[in-house]
Amino acid sequence: MKYYIYISDAKVNMLLPQIPTEVKKKIATEFKIDFKILSASRKAETQLVEENRITRLEAVCEFIREYGNVGSVDQPDEYIFDAARLGMGVTDEREFICFSGRHEGRTTVILGGSPKHLVGAEEYGPGTCNYNFNSTLPGILEYVEKVLRSKGVEKSATDFLLQNLDQFPSLVAGPRQKFEFLARSLFYDADCGGGLPVLI
């Protein structure tokens, strides 16, 4: 059994139509699911029940794991599939959510995006989240910079973010929990800030 915390339906709906029909049929057969769930039109997507939402997510994840370039936190590739102890924090304005930590005391991990993708976020109703930040690299770095500055990290003469990214996990509120995740690798530096690798 899996407990899902964060699902970007927008990314699932973008990637699912790109999976070849033959592969969808193979996944449907392998996981004993109704092929129609993986072939729903965009118009019908908004009417999908939660079970179908998870099925579609798992189909995209399975496709990426089998056919994509997938690495780990310490050996990243186009995608990262791994588990790490991360803290979860949401800005006061509910404009951004971040999962951050240091994997095995070595690699700084920063995952981020809109709180609207949190499972159950729709229960808060419209207008409770501001979406000024997003899960693109500039959006995540903008949020990281905002947190660093709010905590008194001084701007250095050059490359402010790169020199201070390793401090970020200690500034994100929330107890550390073990999260399994599949994410697109946006940025990786093997010797960043305090000499530690950083993965975003």
C-alpha cells in the first residue's frame, strides 16, 4: 500500500498521451487495469475518480521507470527515482511547497511545486492557495532564495544561490519523513556551496 502525498495531475495528463498505445496496452495487461482508463480523452479527464487518477499516475511512472533515463539521488539522470528523509514546508502564503533534506548526510535534495498538487488540497477550496511559484528550476530557485534571505543568509559577491543551497534543508520547517519520489531532475551540481552535491 502506498500513501500518496503529492501528485501533479497536470504533468500526468501531459505525459500520458505521449506513451505509445502498444506500451499502454502492455502496462494495462501487466497491472490488470482497464485500458480505457489510460485512453480517456482530455474532456473526460476531469471526471475521473480518484482510483483512476492513481492508475494513470502509476502508468506514467511505470513507463518512465522502464523506458526513461532514470537515476538515483547520488547518481542522477533525466529522472530521479529514490527515497530520502525530507522535511516538508509550505510558505505562509501557501504559494509553494517544498520537500528538502540531505540524503545520507551527503546530497542536498530540494523538490518543490504548487500546493494545489498535494493530495486533499482541493478540500481547502478555491482561492486558498497562491500560485506565484512553480516547479520549474527558476521557480524553485526563486523560492529557495526567498527563504535564505528571510533567514538572514547574506548575499555573497558571486553566485549567491549556489554558495548557500546546502544550508536550505535546515531552514525548511517540518519533521523529516522518508519519502519515495519520482521526479524530473532539473539541476545537479556535484560540488555545490559547502562542497556538498545538490540535486533539484
